[in-house]
Amino acid sequence: TGAHWSPDGQSILYTSNHNGTFDLRLAPATGGAPRVVFAPVAGVVRSAEWSPDGKRISFVFGTPTTAPDLYVVDRDGGAPRQLTFSMPQVMSAGSLVQPEKISFQSDGFTISAYLYKPATIRPGERFPGILFIHGGPTGQFSDTYETQVQYLVRQGYVVLLPNIRGSSGYGKHFEDANNNCWERCDLKDVLAGGEYLKRLPYVNGAKMGITGTSYGGTMSMAAAAFAPGYF
């Protein structure tokens, strides 16, 4: 995404999405294999731009436990240099939860999701679960800093963020799979995510909630209408 020609016209700069992790790449204008300039273990690279002389690349980078900041890296690669520091001093990566990337099956589809759980779980302890649904519906959860989700986890909830059918980032067939059946086909994936949570030993399956933003709010109403009593 976000492709940009280099100042000399020899290279194309872009970011590449791999199950919610976005890396930084260069492709030769004449064709051929791209070269990865920066490949984070987790996180999202966006807003990449060339320096006027084409020797450096600036970009914004954030992770599930760090707010987005501005970085710069040489076009030949190497360690990026952080230019801004947006994280409040009272917060630290150690006080936030690193989600686990999981997947589950639903109606013949593999649904990728982010699982957030409290940092400390005592033996026998069980937490209420929440399905958190993104907007769009052709949005996508990725390796970003989710402030509301981090808050819910700190309040003692297990939160699942599924990329239900209709999400971007998993191919055209997957993105088109809820066309003409919004809030019905993709609701199956939401309920399958609920069943995934219920199978976890630290989740109280009798206490399940659903929320979200934009289309996630619409899906919450659809769940109340078409799956009464589940949440």
C-alpha cells in the first residue's frame, strides 16, 4: 500500500501487509523481486516517504504496545532511528498486553484474530469475554496500539478482535464473502469467535459481551437481533 516513486525514478517504495504486520519494501521500477528495508516482528509501518535526495526513508511505526512514532531509515536498510517519542512517561510497554495472533474455523473460512488476555491469570480464575468488531466492514485489525482494548483487558476482560469475512488484507474472495449478507454471514464468524473464547479455560462462557466501532456497532445490534441471548 502507499506506493511512491523514488526521486530518481528507479525504485518504488511501499508497505506490505502480512496478517496485520506491515513491513517496508522497495521494488525496482524495471521489475524483479522486492527488497525488504524494514521487517518488524510485530507492528505497522505506514506513511512512508522519500527524502529529497532519495537516500533515506521516513515512516510512522507503532506496535500493539507502543504508540505510533516517526522513524527514518537508510534506503539500503539497517536499524531505523526513532525521531519522536509519543508514549507518555507514566506508561511503558511492560504495562500493556501483547496480543496473541490466533485463528479459528468458521463456515469453511479461516478467521484470523488478536487475543488479548490479562497479564496475570491465577489458577482457576475465569474472566468475562468480549468480541470487539472493527468497522468497515472492509476494515482490518492489525498490529496497532488499541487503547480501548488495552483498557478493557486491564479491567479484567479477555478480548478477541476477529478479522471476520469481509475484512481487507486476506484476498479479494475473503473480502467479498459477506456481500449481500452483511450481519448474517459475518455474524457466523463472530459467533465462532465466541465459541473459541468459551473453550479457553480462563474465560467464563456465561459472561460474554460484544462491542465495536462503526460497523462493529452495527454488528453488535445484529447479534442482539439474530443471536438473542448469546451476548
